[in-house]
Amino acid sequence: MKITIITINYNNLNGLRQTINSVIKQTYQEKEYIIIDGGSTDGCKQLIEEKKQYIDYSVSEKDKGLYNAMNKGIQKSTGDYLIFMNSGDIFFDKNVLSEIFENKNYTSDILYGSTVYNYLQGGIVRQPRNLKIMSHELPFCHQSCFIKGNLMRKYQYDESYRFIADYAFFYKCYKEGKTFELIPKIISIYDTKGVSANKSYAKSIYLERCKITHVKPNILGFMKPIIIQNIKKTIKAFLPERFIDILMNRPIASNSCKPLSNIKQF
């Protein structure tokens, strides 16, 4: 199976270098690599030129936003499955694609797995949650899922959403009965400095989610996740971490940051 990896970048030279190197190191051979750069001025274009032997298609030009850039990559893709590994994001290890796709033939529309969220103090492994929460949030990380190429090329991302067009896409797929398949692997290490990870956009993201799910915005709906998060922080500050692990039925210290080198594949 042919896998297309798409990287979106703008003025993130160090992040782009990490992502390109991660893709190059993948031992799986049947892959296609596409880079869409938004007209960077920090040396990214030169880096892309240096690595052109590993890149099947690239362009560096102004775009109309993140999802416009992603759609450009989708339109140029030819893979059986697509995955987005944006600048700063990397595959968990060099064998991710091989372990998932070597000598295998999937039919599901969307394959999804676990993610390491990379914070300044270390990484935390996040396993996908139940798909039922798709009604109000994405149960998995975008960088840890593979989308069937024909499906992605048909739908693409709705560029009227600035922040969570990816959620709009997966929500639509879920409601239409597209097939989702859990892959019991850590797929990516996600750079938490991305746009959708920025808390200053919380209200805009909430309003977009309401539009997607046809829910009328209200102050309680906006404040609820913030209140829950603050309650969690308070509980964490006063209760022993092991006790919290028991309450939440999760492995010991699974919510503690660890050096990335100490996190092992499943």
C-alpha cells in the first residue's frame, strides 16, 4: 500500500528539519512525500531544495490558511492512505509505517492510533478515546491517523473553518458511517505548539465546533471544559498521582511527563 505523507510548513525551519528527517528515516519504502510551504523566508525553501531527492512534490507560495495548504497537498497526493505530519511533528520511530503497513491490506476508511504529546518538560502518551465523544471533540490526534486517499481527495477540508476543519471532516465521516479502525501503536510525536493547541483560540474553536455539530453557542457550553480542566488541576494538586490513576482506571503514572527516550512502543 502506498502511503502519502503531507507536511505543511511556514517559517519553522527547525521543526521542518525534524519532520523531514523523521520521514526520511522511515524504513517503509512505498511512500510518497509532499511538502506545502507557505512562502517561508527563514531558510525553509533552501532546506527543501537540499532534501529534494526525498520529496515527491513541493511548493513554496502564499496560501489562504492552514487548511488551504493541506488541500493543496491532498490534491497532489496519489497514496492509498494519507497522513499529515506537519513541521515539528515526527513519527514515533523509524518503523512506524513498516509495522502498520508491511504485508497488510486495510479496507477501513480511517486508521488511528496513539500519540506522544511533546511538552517542554517531556512527553505524555495519549491513547485514543471512545469514538462516541466525536459529538464534541476529536477522540484521537490528527497526526496519528491515516485517511483513505480516495476519501480525502473527494471530501478535502472545508476551508470556511480556520481552526478545526479536521474535526469537521472526521465528524462528517463519523456521522455518515465511515469505518474507523484502531491501530494499537504509537504513531506520532505531536508538537504541542501548533495553532489548534494554542489556548488563546479557545473561544474561536468552540464557536466553530458549535457550527459543525449544529449546537447553539452558550456561555455554559464554552465555560464547561474550562471549569472541568480547573477542577482536574485542583484535584491533581491535592491528591497523590497514583490515587488519581486508580480513579481514572489508567496505568500507573501514565499522565506524567517522561523523557521521550524513555517512552516505549506498545
